Amino acid sequence: MKIFLDTSSLIKLYHEEIGTDLLDQLFEDNLVDEIFLSDIAKVEFASAIWKKVRTKDLTPEEATSIIDSFCDDYDNYTFVGLDSGLISTSRDLVTK
């Protein structure tokens, strides 16, 4: 199966929170062949992790480690570039 993860789902792969167990199950059952991420996820991921530092959910050291782990895993993902057509199509798909 090919899946697209938004940033909130992606974070669950790197930081234990509600919903992490559901994603872990997908990977444990070997159901996922390819993971697609938006290019913007690189920025959103770091932003969300640093927000967890500001809210005291993570230490700066933990945040740096998590972000480094994500960067080390870039080769495991297929990043999708953004343009206005893709954004428009994505918005339409979300409403279905």
C-alpha cells in the first residue's frame, strides 16, 4: 500500500503520542510499501517539534535528536513538490 502522511501523522512516527500505535501497526504488518510526504513537511515537521519544546513537551536536545532522525530518514520517503495545481487538487480531494 502507498500512503501519504500529513505532518501531524508523520510526527507520530518519531514522537509517541495519541495515534502512534495505529501507525506502528501499519508498519508492523508490512502493509506500507511507499510513503509520500509533501516537500513542505520538512519545514512543518521542524516547526511542530520546536513547538513541543515551547510547550515543554520536549527538551531542546530531544527536539534536535528527533529532527535529525527525520532528516536521516529522508531516503525512506518520496517527497512530492508543491505547485498551485497540486494544492488545488489536494484541497478538492480533502472535501470528498
